[in-house]
Amino acid sequence: MYKLLEPAAGRNYAAIVATPGAGDLSALDPATIESAFRSHGALLVRGFPLELDDFSAFTRRFCNRFVRNESGRRLQISRDGTTQTVNIGKEAFPLHPELSRVPWRPDIAWFACASPPSTDGETLLCDGVEVVTALSPGTRSQLEGRTLLYREETPREAFADLLGVPNPGPALLEQLSATSPFDFEMIGSRIFRSFRRPFFHRPLFTDAPAFGNFLLFARFMLNARAYPTFEDGSIIPDAVCAEIREVSDALTVAHRWQHGDVLMIDNSRFMHGRNTVSDLEERVIWTQFGYARFAPENRIGNEPWRHNDNLRHNFFGPQADVLAEAWRRHTAS
């Protein structure tokens, strides 16, 4: 009791629209959802009743785990904290994948409309595969094969709170780096962590290269020119960022919310953002960010955050406890 609409002019996502007698979200065939999602990278489900329990049950059919966005100005909706609101500020947001600033970026970004805005506040969607294709040949060849470096300071409190080691030395940092998603280094008395990702990456369900990372948000929202950088620490030229922004803006679609809308976005392929919000009380959008049950094994590797919520192990690596205990014994002797 629903129909599938392929992407069309002004809509870069597929849509599953309820027809009379469609029932609730549980009536949807998971195979149909997965197929449309794999093919198109973004899917709108519209016209079905929406309650929190319905939304949670629906997303859990496709995700085996969820991760929270710990940035500020989000309200917790579900008891376990995995369903949150979007950032409840008014400002427009540049395009970005969710949590691309950390190694454990989720596969699927879910958005559900509990209360639509009467004006403004559209969610923006852009296909990162189309961005790479639309870049000028010179810029594309300049960026192919390059890597982005995400490097930032790690407060010592993180080591004290998570490992019980308030003053790690270079030897422990080197050992942690061997199994952690981060590389740790000490410069003077400060500790930095970093990880790397390709400038153009391969999404989960297509071999075509895509652009989708934290660059546009950092440069045009945070005014940060040194995060991320190229792999050698050099600043990404302003002209390159300007072209990527111009190209991606031209490919962006603004989704106008209706009550009950659910967007299912391939966070490895699509970027999202939003237009300025006029009425904070009127616009209520729920989110969940999860790891796909049907993610291809050859694309995800052995990523611990897909299987557990152990922040210590996900941040410092599976040998963190053993290494920290050995360090404590060494420093105590």
C-alpha cells in the first residue's frame, strides 16, 4: 500500500509514499527500503503515522547499533539517548556528513519530522558522488589521491578519566597508536591525536568516488583553515574550498518538511545541512545515527564501534586496559 518514486527534477532522493490503507511504518518491506537506499543513497518515507516508538522500531530494522552526537544544543528524546533532536539553534549549516570529524562516522543518518516548520528550516541534501563528477578536471586531478588529516589536541583529562593514566608518556602513546583509530603524539607538554581519511572516498554501496567530509563545515561555519588539512599538514587552498562549495551548492536540494516525514540518508555518500530556522518551537526534527546491518563487509573492516559502546576501547584501542595497567606498574616501580 505504498508507491516508490525514483529521484526526479528537484528531488535527488527516492521516495516511498503511503497510499490509502498503507498502515504504519512496520508495513514497509525491508527489502524494498534497502534496494532503494543502496541505489540512490537517500530515501524519503512519507505519509505514514509517526510516533517515537514507531520511529525507533523502524530504524532498528536496518541498524544494529547507534551512536550519539555529543555536540551541544541537542535534546535527548529516547531514554537511551540514541534518539535526539537536531541542533536546536537557528543558524544555517553548511553541508557535511554526520560525525565525519571522528573515525566512527555512522553509515545512516535518520531524520524524522515530529513538527514541520511553516516556513524556512529546510534540510539540505547533496550527493557527494555528483560533487566529484562536477568539479573541474584540474581541481579533481589535484585532489585525487590526497588525504585529509584531522588533528586536534587531546586533554590529559581524557587519559585520566578513560585510562586512569593522568600523565602518559611517549612510549604509551606509541603503543596506544598501534591499535587505536587515532595516532597520538606528544609535542612539548601537549598531546595531540589525529586520523586520516581520503579526500575522495568510496561510499558503502558504489564504487564511484565521493566528496563528503568535515571540510565545508569547518571552513565556512567554524572559520577553521587548519582543520582538516592535507596529509602533510598543509592548508587546503581557499580556491579549492570555494570551488567545492560552489559546485555542491548547485547540486543541493532543499527538502521541505511535512509531518511524519522520515529521511534515510547514506552518510557515506550524501552530505546534509539546513537553511536558517525561523521558529525554534515550531520545527522539531528527531535524529538517529546508526551502523547499517546490511553494510558490505569488504567496506567496513574490523571497526569495534560497530559492535560495542566501550568508549575506552573505541577511542584508545582494544589493548587499552592492558597497556594502561602495564604503564601504571612501570611508573609505580
